[in-house]
Amino acid sequence: MSTESPILVIAMERATGSRTANGIEATAHAIERHLSGYTERVVTVCGEVVYSDLRLADSSDTEVAAAVLRVSEFVRSWREHGVWCAGIGGPVAGDHSVPTARVAADRTLRLLKTDPSAPRAALFSDVSFQVALSELKDLVTAEGQESTGSVAQLAAHDREHGTRLLETLRQWLAAFGNSAAAARKMSVPVSTFRSRLRRVVAISHINLDDTSARLDAELQMRLFHPPRADGS
């Protein structure tokens, strides 16, 4: 066995809210059978998490994508013991790097378990920004932080007057400053949208030409004012 062969680490756990309490060992056996095409795989159980160290032939994008697809197929089809998610870390070179891949797999798993919009299985490198954002949200929540500056001003105005200025800014940022595209997303005439955008600037004093101001506003909206299920 070559100690430098690339390894993926898979961390599987039930999604948050799954009521089924048994089936950990059965799931471990099932994923091991599902990955039987790989000659070297080690499946272990740690508490409620099933880990699998999967040794690949190489670290090419094709080989990694094929492995991720195999894992994704399993979590989508395995319904006997709840809804499962799989975070995948790596590939890493050699057994000494497995702990690093396991950390990445665990971080990815935490995101997938709690975010209904996330896929059922994902490679850490494909969702690293979402993982970091989720962890940042946990941090600011624990510290009791709230939105500030222009975003806080717009949120307060919306609450007091029933306006949708925060959503106007959100859609403008999402459309990379294309007012026509943002207006279509909000189902309003472009003239109405531009009028609202001018109101956004007048109330919040945000400089839409400043990249740092735009980034700050977008991060604050993602952290403190995510869109509701109805898109508002």
C-alpha cells in the first residue's frame, strides 16, 4: 500500500430533524458495500457519524468526481434509517493527512445537515465558502452581534414602513448592478426599481460604487437578514 495514495474522507450523519434513532451499523455496512468497487476503504462509526476513508487511484478531477457521485448516489437512495448527508474532505496524500481531511469532512457535514438548500453530499472544496459563511453566522450569533450601518438602517425602515428596500439592495447586488434584471426578479417595472434603489441610497447613505461597502452589505444580509421562504 502506498502511503502517498490520495484519500477521501467521508463523514455521514442523519440530517437535523430526522427522528430515526437506529441503523448506524446498518448504514456503515451499506456504505461499505456501496463502495465495494474501491479496493481500499475503511469504514468506522464514531457516535452518530459514519466515517469512510476511501483510497483513490489518483487525485484527478475525474477520479474525485466519480467518488463524490458514488457517495451522493448512496445518500439519495438510502432511506431505511432516516435522511442522511455526507460531507467529503480531501483528497489528501497519505495516511498522515487523513485527520486534516476528516476536519474538512466534518465541517462540510455540519453545513449539509442544517441547510435545506444544500446538497445531500458535497466535497468541501465545492462548498468551502458556504461552510465558512455558516461558521461565521454561528460565531456572530453566539456573540449576540447584530447588523449595523446601512443594512441596519434599511431593515429598520422596512419594519417601520412596510417597504422592501433591503430586498431591493439584495436583488441589485445579486444582479451585479443590473437594474433591469433585478426589477424582473422583483416583478416590478425597472423605473420603479430604480426609484427604490435611489431611496436605498438616500436612507442608508451606502456608496454603491464602493466594493468594500457592497461586500459588507451582502455579508450582513446573508448573516442577519436572509431572504424568507416567500423570497422577500
